[in-house]
Amino acid sequence: MSSASLIRAVLFDWGGTLTTFHSVDMLDAWKVAASVLAPEDVDRVAAALLAAEQEVWARTTSTLRSATTAEVLRTASAAVNLPIDEVLHDRAVASYLDHWAPTTVARAEARETLHALRSRGLRTGLLSNTHWPRDQHESWLARDGLLDLLDARVYTSDLDVVKPHEDAFRALLDAVGVDAAEAVFVGDRLWDDVYGAARLGMRTVWIRNDEVPPYDVEPDAVVDTLAELVTLPMIIAATATSMPR
Ligand SMILES: [Mg+2]
């Protein structure tokens, strides 16, 4: 690969990559929303919310069309004949996201690693498959001191498509201002992250996660911690000739 462009940017998935991976009971999370939407009918409404979310994820997997949490609530409300009340929906989403908050904490080495990459002159970015709103993601990143260390942040709840669709990766590459050949993508999902990024010509690092679905793709590197990134030959090669600062 001596003809490959030097890396100018290191781009990241969010859940399971910049954060530690959590297996969460999705129904428990939706019960929190249901208790706001219909306190008398929590189990039935929570089941409808879960079904609506599962339908959304099945659809995004087959068509790669993105979705929003608000859409999940509207779909579920229609299914159980609840009135569509935007103010109530916003409150339900806020409670639901609060329930998720403990699973959103950054890996211990995330801040130090991002700082190390940027101090070597590399740009950084984030691309998350998510139906959650941008503002919520940004407040979690700010809480953990990562917001200012990510030059661009793209959430598929703001896009028409999800990873591995190339338009999702293009949105991030354009925002960061690099070509695919100048970027490495770091992610924990073999299909969404590694296959998707490799197909565009990005180099790929898989942060090992044995709980994600298998996919037959060969990442350029495999790591268990973010701290290992700065020791990878592709990163060292990219930064060996850059000016000290
Ligand atoms: Mg992930």
C-alpha cells in the first residue's frame, strides 16, 4: 500500500467505539417513554414503541433510509390510537433519553486519544447511526469533553440514509474536508462501519466487539482500545513528517 495517500483524518463511529458497548433492554427504555405517554397503559404502549423502533431498524437495514425518534413515537401512537401530542412526545423522548444516558459515557481513553491525534495534525470526525436527535448527542459529547475534539459530527437522524450507505460517509468526509483515501474510519460494526468505509476507499480499523453481527470483511487493523490507534503504522506514517507544534 505504499501508493496509498497519507492519512489526514481519523473518523469514528460513536456507540461501542467512542463509548463502551452496552447491551440494553430496549423494552425497559421504552417503558420510560410509555409512562409519560400513557401512565395507565404502560406495557401496551411500550410494546408498540418497541415494535415501531424494530420496524424502523429493520427498514434502515434493508433500505438504509434513516429515521428519527419522533417518528418512532408517532408510529407507535397511531398503532395504539393515542393522540399525537408533540409536547407530550418531547417529554417522553427526554425521559427515554435520560434512561439511556448511563450507556453513553465515553471510553476512559477517548479524550486523550482524540487529543493525541489532533496534536499530531490529524483531523477528527464522528458518524453515528442513530434515530436520536443531534442536540442530545452533542450534550453527551460535551459532558465528556469530546465535543471540541471532533472537527465534524454527523448523525443519521439528520440525514436521509444510514451507514453503510456511501452518502452517509460522504456527508462526514465533506464536513471534515478530506477525500476517502485520506481518511481512516474506526468502528465496532463490521457491516455498517468497516465494510461501508472500505467500500469508499477509506482505511478501516475495527475496535473489536464480539457481540455485533458477523460480516465477511477484512479491516486494515484491529484494536481493543482507542489508545492503540496512535501506535498503528498508518497513523505513525501519516504524522512522521508533519511539522511539530
Ligand atoms: Mg457502534
